[in-house]
Amino acid sequence: MASQIRNVFISHRHEDDDGLKNLKVLLGRHGMSCRDYSITADNPNNAHNEDYIKREILSPRIRQAGCLLVYVSEKTRHSEWVNWEIEHAHRLGKRIVGVWERGDRDCELPSALERHADAVVGWNGESIIDAINGTSDTWYNQNGTPKAYRNIPRYSCR
């Protein structure tokens, strides 16, 4: 199978960096490689001024990405940074996809993701890739059951 390459920004909490690595491995096993523009421990941000970080670091990276993936864990629900990244991606017209953390069953979606997600999927490589590519706008609950259909315009990550 030929590998697809997508430019993504993965919005997450730094405590979830290991989960991002697992997410990229999962996507790779299903034929998708990601150029990840997010900030991680391997790719740190050493700035301290919040406006500078948003304007000069995060905004250009989100703009470069075709899609914003949101790694949904119990830590993301109340993260001001995650919610800002989602809102900013929405203002830029980016496709926004939530991915439930593998095995986590006790968390809620960040409020901005509730408002702006194009799809919310579980830990399933094919479902995540379909959501990134815009061929699925399905929303799933944490337990894997489908949520009610939402009529949202489709965008794909290119």
C-alpha cells in the first residue's frame, strides 16, 4: 500500500507526548505518514510570552497544516492552549478531527472541539485516516458508539 503524507498539527497536552508517538505509529501501519507541526518535548518551544507563542510559533504551524488533530485525553478538556488551537484552526478554515486517547473512558471533549470538530473518532487507524481525508464526518463516543449525525461541511487535509 502506498503511503499518504499529510501535514497535521496535533493539539494535545505535553503529558500526552507518548500517546502522539503511538498515534503516528498507528497511522503509519494504515498507510499514512504525518508531518507533525505541533510542539512536543522532542520539538520544544522555549518562549515565555503567550502572545508571541500564539502569533509567531503556533499560528504559522497551524496555518501550514492541512488538518488539526486533537488528541483527546482527560488532560485536554480544560486546556486553554488546546481550546485556543482549535478556535484558531477553525478561524483558518482547517479541518478539525478529534481522536479519543486509546483506552481512556473517563474524559470529555474540549469545549472548542464540541463546537468545531468535523469528526471525532476512536483509536482506529482507518477511521482516523477517513476523518483526516474528509471521507467521514462521523462522531463517535468514547465507548465506540456513533454519536448523532452532524451536518458539517467537509474539508480534507492536503
